[in-house]
Amino acid sequence: MSQTLFTPIQLGKIALQNRVVMAPMTRNRADADGTPTDIMAEHYGQRGDAGLIVAEGAWPEVTGQAYCRQPGIQTAEHVRGWRRVTDAVHARGGSIVLQIMHSGRIGSSHIKPAGVRSVSASAIQAQGKIWTDAAGMQDFDVPQALTTEEVRKAIAEHAAAAQRAMDAGFDGVELHGTSGYLSLQFLHSSTNRRSDEYGGDASRRSRFAAECLSAMGNAIGIDRVGLRLNPGNTFNDTADENSAATHAELMRQAARLGIAYLHVMRAVFDPSIDAFMLARENFGENLILNDGFDAQSAEAALQAGEGKAVSFARHFIANPDLVQRMRQGLPLARFDRNTLYTPGARGYNDYASAEEVQTV
């Protein structure tokens, strides 16, 4: 079997040294104000032989913060912190993009600075709870519906965040369009009850995400912008009357814009949807496939023409040398679920490479 997985590829202006992509994973290791830390630079640098790293979702401005110790891309300190990360990855020959993630209604006043509100497409509270360092588990905030003018301001903030990402040395950005965050809150019929141009049918509900992509493209070049989608996703209390058709509409709008790639997740929430086929039919060939792959199934998917690259999440947590292990057919280590979101380097930077294990 040939090894397509380990050959270079170009997605837009983003060069990948291989087709093994590290998926974005929020790990809550930033400082309290959202500044990336030295251990984050070490973590991403350890995994810099990936073809592409999609760094975890960063809030474009503080209204969009969801979680404690989640990084931002709003301040000069954020930019300097992320620069240490991108330098570490580039030193390994890797490429790295930043996922821009506005959480919308997913968050809590116990996490954000005093007086910072939570917002959404409509004033509908998400069912569920969120961890706060200050007060333990709390209900999600009741959001305020963005006015039309505030929607346009939020779009402009995405563009400004994309430019700051480039200032921090990233090779591009990815818009987070899954998991119940703001883009999906606009897209889904259950969370968007608007009567202006950003609400109504699927075409109008897609408008917020499409205009964010366009604005970010105007700021940094559309061929450095990606989009992550997960048709059928109901995480964080979102649902759509016809998720496949709605996502297909957004995929077509993104394709017309000419973005670099679509990062599409398998539709585990709704197995009736073939998310990869939906993406090929409505977006095109520049797909990064995600969810449930190992080296063999990833290679098979690439050879079958299902996508151009494959992203891995869980495997990258405990295997900083994942590319080498996959290339050589070495066994993969398992991650410790108890340390996924805890502060500090334990369960983050202390996983051994295969070479280190063999020399012990």
C-alpha cells in the first residue's frame, strides 16, 4: 500500500508537510486572562511534525469566551503568547492555523470579567451546565440577542481576530462552526428565531458564518481561511429541522467564497447523514476528514478520494510523535481522561515519545 497519508499537500496557501492533521482540542491551559502559556508552546511544539495543527478555539473578544483558562486572540499579550506557540511549531517544519471560536450563549458570568454579557442569535438559554473555577458547575447564562448592528460588529471582530492571528505567526485561521457555539447558533433553526437578514430560511441562517468567512478572507486572504462543520451535531443543546440541507447550504456558500478547506466531522450524532459525501457534493475536494480514524482507515479514505487530509484528536493527546508512530506502525499510547482539562503540564506535556519509551 502506498503511503498517501505521509505525502505533502497544499490547501489554499497553507502548505502541509504530510496529511496528518492535529484537530483542535480545548485543553484549558492558558492564563486566566486568556494569554497562551509556555507549556502551550511546548505542547504544540512537541507535535510540530504534524502536517497541520489546528490550534484550539480562541475567543475573538471576551464576550465570546466559553471556558475557564481558554485562550483568546484579542490583546497584544495574547498575540505575544501565541507567537511562542507558532515559533515552536514552525521550528519543527509544521504549519499551524488558529481556530476562531465565539461561544455565544455557551458560557457563564462566573467565567467572564464582571459586566461582560453572553450573547446569541436569539435570547434562548442553552440547557446544561458549565464548570467555573469560581463557583463550580453553573447553568449557562441567559443570552441577549444581538441586534443587527451588533451582528455586523461581531463579524468585524472575527476579521480583526484573523489579522491578529497572522500577527502571531499563524499560517491561517479556521472558523469554528460546530459544537453549539455562535456560528451554529445562527445556523440552527432551534437557536435562531430572528426576523432580520440573519434569520429565516437556511440561506439566511447561513449568512453569519459566510460573512465571517468573507470578512476574515478580506483581512488575511480567503485562501488562508478554513471552516469546521459537523452536520447533525446537537452538542450544547442545538438542533436543526433539516441539518443535512442546512449544512449543505453553508457548504455551498463557503465553496463560492473559495476558502482553503472544509474540516468536516463524521455525523456521529445522526448516522443517517453521510457527512463526507455531503461535503464532497456541496463543497468540493479540499476536505480534512475527522473522527474515529486510525492510520489504516485514514490511508484508505485518502486513497478512495474521500478527502485530502485526515485529522486526529485523541491520538495526538498521548502521542506527541503520532506521525512517526503511524509511519512506523508502532503502538499508540492511551491518554489519561482525568487530566484533560486540569491546569499544568501533567497530562499535557509529560507523555513520552516511542523513542523515549524504548530507552527506559
